[in-house]
Amino acid sequence: MLSGKRYLALSCFLLLCSCISFSQNPDINLLRRIHADSSVIGDKAFKFFSRSVTPVSIGTPVSMLFAGFSNDNANDIRRGCKTAVSIMLAGAVGSSLKLLIHRQRPFKKYDFIHAKDKVGPYSFPSNHTAFAFATATSLSLSFPKWYVVGPAYLFAGLVAYSRMYLGVHFPLDVLGGMVIGIGSSVLVWEADRLLNKN
């Protein structure tokens, strides 16, 4: 199981990759391949994954807190609080970067990309991906068992893919969202560990 430091190292590696690969050609070429694979069933399935991010990101910490308070379990309450803070931090960082960078959506820049979902004006980073990976990482750090980690990251990966499939994000936007989501959770867990000397 990955420790907090290894998660942080992975986040830094992904950030480095995103900085190195900040080139439009590979970004749009990969998006074109992903977006071209279109079907009615695929459209519905990936819209479902994209739209499930908000209820999952809200429901996860709320469920953890509810379980903690119901069972009078301080550890579960603490995990729920850290998960909520991680998701809020990911959202704050992602939204701030969107306003600072102002990257155009792929369907606005390229006429062969068609948006299959309603979105805001700016593309980088993908907040859906950031929320999904913050939730998955928080769950994995809270309950480091394969049957939690596997499904959590599978869900996050499907959300990330859905944003490209639906034509609303470039691959680099999704990579940025992954870095923000993972990094936010690791940062919150490490801060809690240092503050509480655990």
C-alpha cells in the first residue's frame, strides 16, 4: 500500500509530466482518438460517470461522518473531516487555476470536437477529475484495503476518461485534475499527521 510520502512523490511526478508535456499537438491528438470512439451507450455511460462525481464527492465524507458520529468513533469522524477538507481544497485549487489560466475548451478551439455535456467556459484543470481523485485518495488513505482502493481509483479513472470522451477536456486538463486531487488529499493527511504527531 502506498504511504503518504509515496502518494506525494506520485503527485509530483504527475505534475512534472504535465509540465513537460504542455504541448498542444500530443494533447489534441490523444483527445481526438478518445473522442472519436462514440456510441449512444458510451455517451450515456460516460455522462453518468461525470454526473455522479458531485453526489459521490459529497456523499463520501458525509457517510464517513455519519458513521463516526453514530458509532461514537473519533477515528471515523477524523477521517470524514479530512476527506471533506481534501475535496474542498481540490475544488478551491482547481477553480482558482481555471480563473488564472483561462484555457479554452477543446470544442471551442477545434471544430472536430463536439461537447456532449454542458460545461463552464474554462478547461484547465478538470475539476470533475480533481474531485474524483481527491475522493479516491482520501478513501484509500482512510481504508488501505484492495477492495476499497481498487474500486475507488477505477471510478476516478472512469470519470477522468469520461471528461475527454465527452469532448469537454484535453488530456492535460485531466492530468492536472489528477495531480490536484491526489495532492490535496496527501497534503491534508500529511498536515494532520504532523499536527497530531502520529
